[in-house]
Amino acid sequence: MIKINIYSIAKNNKSLSDTLCDEFVALCGTFGVKLEFINLFSKQIKEGQKQAVYEAQKSYTQAFLKVLNPNAYKIALTPNAKTLDSFTFAKNLQDRGQIAFFIGGAYGLENCFIQNCNAQFSLSPLTFSHKVAKIVLSEQIYRAFCLLNNHPYHK
């Protein structure tokens, strides 16, 4: 079983986007992939966002480090990283036991956190809300495992 956690700096508010993400969670399960979304938002993050960009980013890093499995293959999602096609994205997920994706808060991720990840990707040059980013990412994860398993979904 492959375990994929998607960590994001966001409040736990149920929305319509969760329904779409849940659909991809179930579909990924058919390939032995356990996909889970973990929203992180604390008093420290709230206070950091009121102070300055650096303080906000620092609070995001601290929140991620508290929950991070050190054995996971870590992927930071950041707008300044390279964009990938679906085939290359799939190859990056292949043969990994545990994968952790990180979606920063309103002020993005600290450069030192990004550099300490195994990979950095951009979903698009466009800026997405957390809700949309999670949908796009979960669909691409499902598409990746379809490609890796010769399933016709990607066509």
C-alpha cells in the first residue's frame, strides 16, 4: 500500500470541494493508494499571518514539521517550481512507499522548507485557492496511478 498525505495550511471547513476530493480518494484506493488530506491551522499560524510574511511562513514550516513523517518522500507545491506533464508527475510517484505533499498558506512556503523537500512542483502558473489546488492535485494523483497501472482513464 502506498500512503499519500496532502498537508495544507487551511481551516477544517467542509465544502463542496471535499466531495470531489473524496471521490478521488476512493478511486485511488482501487490502486492500493491511501490518499489523505490533513488541514493544519493553529493559533500560532493565525498570529504569524498577522505579523509578517516571514513569520507566517515560519509558522507553516513549524506546523508541517510537527506532523511530518521523516521517511516520506516530500514534495512542496510552490508557484516558482517547475511544472510537469502528467507522465512525468506519475514517474515521480512511482515506487514510493510514503509521499507527503505540502500546500503552503496565504504567504507560501519558506525557501528553506522548500529546499529540504525531495521535490518541488507547481500545479500551474496560476494561483489556486486551497480547495481548487486539492482537487487538481488529487485528480493528478489518480491520473498518475492510472498511467502507472495502464488504466485507460488518462486518454
